[in-house]
Amino acid sequence: MLISRRIACALLGTLAILLMLLATSGPAEATVTFNSPISSSSGSHLENAILLSKRAFPEGAPVVVLTTADSYALSLSAGVLAAAHEAPLLLTSSPSLSANTATELARLAPEKVFIVGLPSLFATAVLQTLPYLEASEVVVLYDSDPYRTAAQVAREVKAKLGPRTHVVIAPGDSFGNALAASALACAQGWPLLLTPAAGPLPQATVDSITEAGASHGIVVGTQVDVDLPDFEVVKRVVGTVGSADPDGHYDASVKLAEYAVEQGWLSYEHVGLTRGDDYPDAIVLAPYLARDEGVLLFANPSGLVSASQAALKAHGREVKTIDSVGLSQYTGGPGWALMRQVKSLNSARVTGLSAGSGPVEGGNSLVVSGTSLDTVTSVVVGKTELPPEAWTIDSDTQLTITAMPPASGSGPAEIKLYNYWWVSPASTKDIYWYVSDRPAIPADKVVQEALKQVGVRYVWGGASPSGGFDCSGLTMYVYGLFGISLPHRSLYQASYGWAVSKDELQPGDLLFFYTPISHVGMYVGGGLMINAPRQGDLVTIEDAFRPEFVKARRLMSLYTRYQQTDSRLLYSGSWTAASTSSASGGSFRYSAASGASVTVSFKGTALIWLAKKSPSYGLASVCLDGEAPVTVDLYSSSTKWVQKVWSSGTLPYGTHTVTIRRLGVKSAESGGTYINVDAFDVIGGLVQADAGQVQQLLLNLVSNAAEAIGERAGQVTVSTGQQMCDSVTLSRSR
């Protein structure tokens, strides 16, 4: 392994760690870096090779290796040559050089190109793509016999790295086992030589062993006899054959990796995942992994094969970086579906809580049931990371939070467990609901329905629990349960409802992100939101206040409407009820009687008085909780129904009393002194007014009110000063 390669990898690794630390707030989500899966939208192996080349060689490369995507036997050995030159490995198909591959060649701007397993006509195409090259700088390594092609490649590897102490021998007629051997061959710069699985060893391979100067061999996937002078087979790896692994190469890849790691030749710090039922993606991934001696593991159409799962579980603490290539629709999504499976292998998992809810003030204990809980290094409740003394590990299946943190109000908090590998997967079983004595508002039910979807997989275009959700599909589905129809696109949803500021957010509000808007989540309280984030993830609870936040919209009122007919309202004096479809509930109540009043008691945080405004209405006083009254003018030059004429604003949660009293005065423009009540909107709920308390209040109002009548140019004023509900001083024009 070249020193420059080790230094470069060390620098890249250090940079990656620094970037991860800078980007992470709160507990680190993982010590494992999951690089974005490489998987072309068309499923093209050629495109995957190009994407990997761009990732590994963003500034170009002095050498490029080009091989065929049409014949595994002719291309198997090309990876070692690419690794020896620290070069990208590109693919093309006959009969001509792929246009996209040619474009990537031009971007890389190499000084030399090796063509492996392709006839010389491709050299002409390369020279046309790179006209600055001399013919001697394009080297063709091709023979119709794949064993002789591999021998030619071995000769070039020796020319670059010097005599080789080892060679790797694998079947040329069973690409799976050769792929299993490729990561080791590439990492150590050992020629990958081929043989028929049943033998005998081809003469080209025998000659190549001698020419390379090798004295030791690793044989993979075959029992072929390798009896040569001054040559020893130091390890033979043959995988166990089974119905899911007909030639044993899945098993062989793990057995070989175990041996190579023991010898210090490979490391589980970097793992590459790719298809085990096809060869091109593995061929290009092996030299990429060789840069830091990474391990190559396989997946099949249903996900990680059992041997690969076992290896990742056994070596989970060693893994630092995971790449995947070519695992798109193959594993149910563009690579992320498989990554989700990988993440869950060594993560702690929550399977239950001893209580699903508890008080807002916190402090109570909570027993968490699950798996791999003995590996937990950090516990987070909502957005609060608990101190080590606030939780204990009881066993691998039980963890106790000895002191739950307090919450700012009612709402859900997700219990997240972090370990050396990842965070516990999102699940409906890890949701804890903080409960206060605040009555539920309609939006609470929306949030509760949304939380039932935690753990459902992300599916682009999905809009159901069974079919999965994307971001707008989740919000569309949940609000649809409450009769609110939304379009299946976040950009369009952002025009529904009404705007609310970040400071006014309430559970159930929709949050929109990016410009133009391309993501939506639902606020659940406590600075958190529920959303379907991206391919490969699950519906989960996350921080609501990302830098990409654009705006919020409210679709469902926090208020409950109570009509003027509600029996908990306490009227005093003479009032008249009138029916009309224009009123909120089909009727309203008005009065022109002296001393007419209505008292509303509620338990909650806000109240709005809804009333009719017209040319014949006058002034009323409104008194909140015995404080100084304010005057409300119900006059309007035209009749207006269901008007918000007064609001309490946001109050501390508790029981509050509002008294509305006819003043018997009016503005100069008004034709009367009527007042009226249509309805009340309340955050919370009405309670029965205390008649004795209200009667005393009204007696105080009557006995202490003093009307001072003077000429004020038609203007009515109310002196507040130190006056309270029981001391109203008025000045009225005649």
C-alpha cells in the first residue's frame, strides 16, 4: 500500500470527522458515516462507475482504467490495476465507447489510460476523446482468453508496484467468488489471477505467478490444485453452499474478510455494499475501497444477505464509513432502503415504555424496554439530552430513566437512544406524551393521528400507512382524516390555511422548508415536528427549527366556539333573542336595557367575543378578571355579522372571568345604544359562572358607577386610571 494513499485517506478521514462534528447539534447521531448511496436513476452500471469516479476523483486523475461491462471474466482483474495506480475504474459496453463514459474521461483528463478486456478499436475512441494523448499512452490489455488477459494485467501491476509476494486466485467461470476476492487483491495490490473452478490451473496463470515473483497464494471459491515450486497456498476459502447462496460466494466473502482482517490486510472501518448477483458494480467498488483497505460485502434482492448481516453485527464497533453502489430498485429504493436495514443492525431499539404519558413538570421515572440497550451511550427525551445520572442500564433489554425532564407544555416527546452505531429507529412505541390539565384542543387530535404513523417507511409519492409516506403525503393523509383536503405537494399546501409566526406555533401547524418550498412537516410542540424526511428513512420526530425553515400555516383553529345560547353564560338584565342565518349559530342576543350584562367564565388561555356591528349599536365595557375595563364600540356604518370585537390575548392557563356590560352610551354617528352577543371562541372550555360572585360584581358596578355627562364633540371616553370593574367613570356627549 503506497504511503501517499494512506496519508490521503487519513486526511480525508480527519476532514470527514471534523465536518460531521460541525454539522451535528446535540448528541452525535452516529459514529458511523453513511455516504449517500451511489445508484443511477436508470440503474446503469456505467453511470454508477461514473458517479463513483466523481466522488473519489473530483479534481481528475493522472491514470484511468477502462474495462468492459459485457464480460465479467475479461474485467475481473481490472480493479487491481486501478488500485495500483490509485485510478478510477470506468466501464463501457461494446461496440463503442459510451458517450457518458467519454465525457467522464474528458473530465478526468488523464495522462495515461489502460483498456482492459476490450479490443484495440476502443483505443481509437479514447484517443478521439483525449486528443492530447499519444498512442503510446493508451495501453490495451486484451486477449479473448480471460486467463491470459488477467496475466497481462498482473504484468502491469508488477511494473507499477514491483514484485508481488502474493497472488489471489479465483474462478474465472464463477464471478461471485472472484468478486469476493477482489477487495483483498485490490487493497494489497496482489494480482487477481483466474482459473476454471474445476481446474486445472491454466498455463497463463502458472506463468503469471512465476513472473510476478509470488511465493504465497490466497485461493477463493475453488479446490483447484496449485502445486508449484517455491509457492505455498497460505489460505483457501470456500463458502458454504445453500439455496440462497448457490456457489457459496456470499459466505466466502465474509470468511475471506475475517481472515484478511486478522492478518491486518483489510479493515472493517470502511465497508462497501453492493450486489452479489451481478458483477460490474462490485468490480468498480473494490478499488475504491482499496484506498483504505475496506471490506466488500454483498446484498441480494431482499436486502443484506445473512452472512453480511452477521459480519456487520460482529464488527459494528469497528465500522466508521459505509458506502453502497448499485442498490436502487434492487432493494426497494435508491440505496437508502438497504442503508436503513444496515443502520438498524446494531442500533438500540425501543419496544415499549412503562407509561405512555406523564405530567408536564417531569421528574417521574420511566422504564424503557427494548433490545441492545446495554450499548446505549446517550438518552434524549424530545430535545433534551439527559445527564448520565438521570438514567441507568438495567440489562440489555431494560433501561430506566430515573428523572424525566420537564416540558413546556402538553405534547409528544420521542425517546431516542444513541450508541456507537446509530440512533434507535423511530417507532410509535417510543413516544411519550406530556400531559397538563389543559383541555385538549382540536389540533391535539390531529397530532395524535400523525404520531400513529411514526416508523412508517418513506416512499416517494406515498400517502398511506400501508404504502408509505412522503412529506406532503403524510400531512395530506392526516388532515384528510379530519375532513380537510390538501394537495399532494408541499408547495401547494403552503397556500392553505392562514399564516402564523414561529412564536405563535401550536401543535398541528404545518411547517414549510426550502426555497422554493419542497418539504413540509407538522409541528407537535416543544420545538419538534413530525415528518417523512427522505428516501431510506422513516416517519419520525425531528427538530422543527432548521435553517431551511420558510414559513408556517395553520389549518385548524385552536379555538372552540360557544354560542350565545350556552347555559354556562350568565345574563343579567333584559335581553332579546333573535333568529337569523347570518349569526354564528343561527341566532344572537341583544339588549338596550339599563344594567344589561353577560358574564363568561372559562378555563383556558384565550377568549374572543363575536358580535354584530351595525349603525344602531353603542358601547359596552369589558372587564377581565376584575381588572380595569375597556370600552368596545359596536357601531358600524353598515351591518356586519360575526365580528371579532374583543380578544383577551394570550393568558396564563387557568380559570378566567369576562363581564360584558351595556354602557347606555354611543358614538355621535350611532343611532342607538344596543349591544349584542353572538358567540365566544375559547382556547380551553367554558365553565359555569359563579352566580354569587357575579351578583356581587354587578352590585359593585352599579353602586360605584358615576356618569359624568359633558360636551365632548360627540366623543365618548372611558377613564381607566385606577378604576376596576366595580368603578366605571364615563363621560358622554349629548
